[in-house]
Amino acid sequence: MSAIYIHIPFCKQACHYCDFHFSTSMGKKEAMVQALMDEIVLRKNELKGEVVETIYLGGGTPSVLDIGEINQLVDTVYANYRVIQNPEITLEANPDDLSKNRIVELAKSRINRLSIGVQSFFDEDLKLMNRAHNALEAEESIKDASQYFKNISIDLIYGILGMTNARWKQNIEKALSFNIPHISSYALTVEPKTALAHFIEKGVVQNVDDEVAQAHFHILSDTLADAGYTCYEISNFGRPGYFSKNNTAYWQQKMYLGIGPSAHSYDGQRRGWNIRSNPKYLRAIAKGELPMEVEVLSKTDRYNEYVMTGLRTIWGVSLEKIRGHYGDVYGQYITQQAEKHIHNHLLYWDGDTLLATRKGKFLVDGIASDLFMVNLS
Ligand code: SF4
């Protein structure tokens, strides 16, 4: 089983916190769609006969494409790869692009899952983040989409400056009122060179506060657990049968093909990443070249990635898998390194599977790095 991700590198405006790759100039949108289709065809032998289980249009803002462009991209995958009978086909969409007409068009296409970039149901948060939509549009888009799609996810951001615990709880309760099966939620992080980083540096706004974010995370995970959602990865919560197949493919080290500027790929041994520039990407593809850099992962790299992603998920890190795939030395190492975190109630063993506790989840990236192996193989 494998996954295909298609990166649409355009956005209407730049959100203040965002460091994804996108351009706000739409001049080359048509040429880009053609180049994406060309790359899909160019790489058709890379999945080595694996069937495609999920197709994901992410970005950027894929909902800036018109329905014809979206269909062309998905159809090109179908024409060049083996796709399973009922694949998950997701479109990331922003609320301001989800008019009723647009939703009806999408419902008639092969898209069967919408991931809506809500981020907050409060105008003050949306303004602070420079989102292109308002709170009313966020609510309307979910209501309308729910009439045509069963499989809907929304994104919410916590730890936003000035957001109290009470307001965060209201945001979650508003999300729950729509009865959607999946929620992705992330802490606001300050990425270098973003407008947010610049404002903080100049003292225009306060820095984000880790303790606030941690409190918000616990409110989120407790409230969603009570409402029947499983936190299957620290930022992803789903009802049974609605865990994202696309995201799960990454966390379970399945093969995936990343199409488009800045998109990443993985074939089990090598990780590749496409150039993060629209003009350079377009020029390379026009010449029939792949603008991609590739790194062969060592055994240690693969162990470290497995530990990092495994600890973030409900599937945890299996000692048997570590011994089988990487050797006893790695098994002994992780058992030993995990001890102090078990003692501090941040990790625990469930049989031979190492998992993060409720308290450990929010801190899991730091804990995982302590279990990383260095300088072997
Ligand atoms: S819409 Fe999404 S990708 Fe575009 S700037 Fe905002 S957060 Fe980034």
C-alpha cells in the first residue's frame, strides 16, 4: 500500500505563522497544474507496483484550483497508477473557498474527504493569524460540507496569543457541535522568517507560551476523548473508521510519492524532497527533469524516524520490530534510554510496545530525541 501527496503551492494570502511553501501570485497556476500532471506521469514507475491507497491534495491551498484542475490531477493518478477500489482522496480546503456550489461540484468528483482549514471559530484569532476567512465562513463551510461529505476533518490551532483556556474550550465545543469525524489540532509554533517571528522580535506581540499550549493540549485531548475520538497521533483525533489514511501512511513508514514543489517522498530506504521554488520546479519539469534531492537513510536514521513517529502515535514503538529490523543493540539501547522517562511517568511499556503517557504526549518530541541513536552504521 502506498500514498500520493500533491502539493498545490498557492495561497490567497500569507498566514502570519506559516512556513509552508506557497506563492500568493496565481499567474502560473495553469502551468503549475500541467507540471504537476507531468511529474505524476514521469514518476509512474517509482511505486514499484504498489497499489495507491490514498491521494492527498495539500498545500498551500488546493481549494484555489478550479474543479476541472482538481479532476485533471486525480484522473492523471488513476491513469498512471494502480489505485485501490475505495481510496481515500482528500482535498485541503479553506472555508472561504467552500461555497455551496463548490461543495456540490466537489461531491460529484472523486474527492471523498475534505480537510477544512478552520483554525479558530473566533474572528480575533483569525485576524491575528491573518487567515483569509472569518468565523462565520468557517461555520457555514462545515455545515454545508456536512450535507455532502461524511468524511470531514477540520484543523484547529491552540496556544494562540491571548487565547484563554475558556476560549479554547469553546472552540473545541463548537467543533464538536458539527459532529465531524476527525479533528487535527496543532500548537501555534513560531517558525523562523515568518511574520509572527518578526512581530515577536520587534515586541509587537508576545511570544507563545509553552505552558499555555500544554494546558490547551490537555483540554483538547480530554474533551475529545470524552466525545469518542481517539488521539491516534498527538495532533490527530478520529472517530473509529476515520483515522486519516494519508497521515497514517507516513507514520507507519509506508511508501509515498510527493508531487510538486517542496513535496517529500519516501520509498522505504530513501527520502527525497523536491525543490522549494515554483519557477525552478516549472523549468525542471518542462525539461523532463525531476527537481529532487535524495538522501539514502542509514539504519540509524530509519531507527530514529521510527522512534520519533511511533511515540507520537497509539501504535507506539515495538521492541520486537526494533530488534528484528535494526538489531539487538538498538533494542538494548532503547530499553535503557527509556528507563528514566518511565520513572518520570512520561513513557510506559504495554507488553513489548513503548508508548507515551498522557503527561508524556505533549513532550514527546524531546523525549524521542533522547532515545535517538547517534553514529552507528
Ligand atoms: S493557507 Fe495554509 S499554507 Fe497558505 S499561508 Fe495559510 S497556513 Fe500557510
